[in-house]
Amino acid sequence: MIISSSAQINDYYWCNSGTGTNDCNINCDKLKDNDIADDVKCAKKIFARHGFNDAWNGWKNNCKGKNLSSYTSGCNLTC
């Protein structure tokens, strides 16, 4: 699992780790640098193919249905 600057992206399916499918057509190291443009592009591809709930198991298993407001308090988010 690659923890990119913007998302958790499975290195077996989505980037070139030497094994797997590399569906985002990107080297995994590019998902660890400070340029998030390629991370976002890959995350959008994952979302388009699987939606949010089916693609990010870490979120589904650890966060879904839980009060996560403590992680965003002080961020002045508006929707």
C-alpha cells in the first residue's frame, strides 16, 4: 500500500511496483513525492472505476460510520 500525499493507493493494482497491474500507468515513487497532481489523477481513476466505498478498504474498515470530526476540527471547511 502506497500512502501518497493525497490518498492510500494500492501499489499492486494502481502503480508500477514491479508486480501487479499498474492501472494508473505511473511509477509508485511518483505517488510519494510532493507533486500531488499525479496522485489526484490516479485517485480519480480509482474513484471512477470503483467508487469510494469499494476502493479504499482502509477507510471502509476503519472510518466508515464513525465520527471523524476531530480530524477536521479547525480546518474551516465549508460545503
